[in-house]
Amino acid sequence: MARGLRKGLTSYGDDGFALFLRKAFIKAMGYSDDALDRPIVGITNTYSDYNPCHGNAPQLIEAVKRGVMLAGAMPMVFPTISIHESFAHPTSMFLRNLMAMDTEEMIRAQPMDAVVVIGGCDKTLPAQIMAAASVDLPTVVVPVGPMVVGHHRGEVLGACTDCRRLWSAHRAGEIDEVEIDTVNGRLAPSVGTCMVMGTASTMACITETLGLSLPMSASIPAPHAERVRLAEQSGKVAARLAVEGGPRPSELLTPAAFHNALVVMQAIGGSTNGIIHLTAIANRAGVRLELETLDAIGRDVPVLVDLKPSGAHYMEHFHHAGGVPKLLKQLGDLINLDAPTVSGGTLRQVVEAAEEVPGQDVIRPRSQPIKAQGSMVVLRGNLAPGGAVLKQAAASERLLQHTGRAVVFDSVADMAARIDDPDLDVTADDVLVLRNTGPKGAPGMPEAGYLPIPKKLGRQGVKDMVRISDARMSGTAFGTIVLHITPESAVGGPLALVESGDMIRLDVEGRRIDLLVAEDELARRRAALADVPEKPLPERGYARLFQQTVLQADEGCDFDFMVPR
């Protein structure tokens, strides 16, 4: 099998000439024949001035290169798309599949025997792992790591759970303009991903659990020297993989590994985004994840990690308490410890090496959980025949059984225009409904599911309401919020039939979300919808491709032609 520069030669009809030309041009960079004859480790460069989460990527790249060279291989850095949650219009999820395609094709097109992918901000790790699963080249994942915490008036702050909490307080008139501007400069005190259990931290923990990254990779803070040393060690591992040819992603992304990932996602109080990304990765690997499996695991697996938004602490505290290895040890027989890792061993060896930290209370034993059941539940019912997800670990217990009157918003724009209208007919017991915000409807399924509390209710002290939508929600957010309603309203899902004033019942214990309207009335509304003209497709480009081929939330929102059949 071809290795190094001889791999994937450009098609000129003469392989000898193709290699000659390739070497001639690369020597323009100053490489020697000794360097060019070695195994090649590709390294993705996802640094961008638009991506502060990846602000440490250049330092990590240099450390990975050092590790590769110390192990006798040749590092080659190449750029890919970089996505940041706050800088992507209309939403970062819209671009996840584009990044997955870009990363996959660049790995395929360029000669490398193994690859190190470096990423962090919400959609980048999923995109990179989707690509790795499709290419099936030996891959080591290096997360950029979480930020360190901020401080304000003696309080520890974290992006972005506290972003949302303090902004809500500002909306309610509890924090003035001067103080919210001060807070704005203290919420994100360093480069790195959000330091709470948002989507980025959830995916980093999942990546480590899947065995795709080295132990402790999920939790080391981005600015710490330990993060740089981990990158160097990852480069050494990748160099070995380049020589030995594996393990490949297909050897790591097994049904047992995905089961472990679901267990950990429930135990960490993970982001609801995690189930969409994990489903997409599993589909690429030829493994089918069912929502019912997630729900069943959640009934048996407690939340053990005391992190915001489900608990009190932050990622650096999770790290100093022992990180994912310690969590896996606490989970015990709920984890398949024979699952392999990219380092060549198994999770059993990872657990055996877990650090014991006297007195730590961030990673709880199963006898003293934060929550008796896991982070997420799956709901069905006449509003969500294809399923919906609620993060019960971040919800208000009093609202987990609730019946209320619907207040409907037809789009994000409609919500923005009316949510703070003093004349809006809304009470604290109502159910806020947002539709046309799913994969096709928005497009891109934005994190608009965290509908703000109407300002007039916020000023009355209302902190939470039942909110439902076909959108997503940031893993950093708190609230009793039903998400990912499938099928989405834009493709004729039942959410399209809801009218303001209808009664909606949420029954988390019974795993139901139902519209309490007679079936004959719903049939009348469906018939009326049939006469509404379909929204026209975008005229060109990626937007048209997305609209034509994106799958629903329960299938991971990948493109239909990217999933093995």
C-alpha cells in the first residue's frame, strides 16, 4: 500500500511523473529528501480571527508537529473551514455539514498516513469526527480545551450559562447598562471553548469516551501548559498510527463505544445538541442510534458531574477532580471498559490510571448523584411523533408536569418582534411555542429554542416557562425547554397546526408532549395547510444543497447523500 508522498498521486496518467512533480514543488518549501521519505501526519489548522475559541490553535499545532517529529514522522499542516457559534450566520449548525465535507475531502485529496484534527467550538469537533468516520484514516482528535473562569463582584462567571442568566437579569431591569458592559468583558477571560457543560464540553467528553482522543483531553483548560503537552503527545501517537496503520475510526466507533458515549452524555448533564451530533457520527460509522436508547439509558444513569448549567462548577474544576477518567471510574459497570482507544489500549487502562483527588465533590459517586436520572429525556406524542428532547437536568422540577395555553410565534423574526410587546397576551403559566426553526425551516436549526422570557414577565420575577420548538438550544442554557420536535413544522409536522390559545400538556414522567385539540379540528387545520404554497428553494449554492438534502433532527441533520445506506 502506498505511503507518504506516494499516497494518492495526482492523475496525470504517469505515476512516476506525478511523484516527481509533487516532490519538485514541495522541495520549494525547503524540505529534504530525508523529511519527504517519512510517514506523513496531516494536521488540520482551524485557526481563524473569527474564532476566539480556537485562539490557541497555532500553539497546539506547533506542539503536535513537535510530537510528530520526535516520533520520526513528517507533519504537514493544512487549513480547513473554522466555525464559531457566535460568528456564523444564520447559525453554526448550517455550516457543520460543509465543514465535514471540506475536512473529509482535504484528508482524502492530500497524501497523509494519519491525521490530527484540532477543534472545539460547538460544531467543529462533530464535523471533524464525521469526516474522520467517512475517510477511516487513523485519526487523533485534539480539542482546544475550555476557557478558564471569569470573576465579577466576588462571583465566578462562565460563558455562556452566566451570559444568558445575566442578560436575562438585564432584560428584567435588575442589571443596568454600566454593569452589563462590565460583565461583558469578564465572561470570557481566555481563549478556549465555554467552560460550562455546553455543547463544546459535551462533545469533548464524548470524543474522549469514544477513544478518539487521549485521556484528560476534554477538560484541560485551553491556556494551561498541560494542554500543550497533550498536543505533543497526540502528535507522537499519530506518528505511530501512521506507521502501524491503526486503529482506524472504524475500529473505535463501535456500537459499544456509542453506548458508552450515551451513558457519559447523560452522566455529565450534557447538551441536547450532543444527541444530534452523536447520531450524525454514528450514521457515518454505520451504527444506528435510536432516541429510545438515549431515554432508556437516562432512566438508569444519574447525573454525576456537578457543572453548570445542571450544577454549580466549571470545566477546570471537573479537570482538577479527575476529568473523564474519574467519571468513567465512578460509572463502573455502566461503561464497557473493553472499548478500545486511539492510544492502543482500552478504557479499562484509562480508568485504572484515573487520579484520586481527596475531598473533590465535582464528580460524584453513584450513591450521591446530582440528579437521580440522566440529563435528557425523549418525548413522544401527537406534537412530536418523531420525537423531541428535553434537558431535564437543567429544567424546573415544578414544570415537568404542566398544562398551559399556547402562545405561538411563527418564526424567529416574529418572536423578536412580539416577545417584549407589553400588549402580548401571555402569562407565566402559558407555553411559548416557536416554529419554522428546524433544519429546513430556519434553515439550519438555530439555537433559538431558548425563547426569552417576555420582558413584562421577567420584571415580575418569572425565571422559567415551558417553551417548545423545532429548534435547538445551547447546552449552556437553563430552562424547561422541549426541543428538536420532529418532524419539523416546515415539512408539515404537527407543530405547524398549533394555534395560540390551544392547550398543550407536558408530561415528562410519561415522556409525552401533546396538543389537546380534537382530531377532527386538527384534520381541518391540516387541510387548510395543504393550500399554503411551499417556500421556494434557494436559487443556488450551498443553501440550495442544504435545503434539498438535510435530514431531520432524529437522523442527525446530516445530508442524506452522506449517510451510508
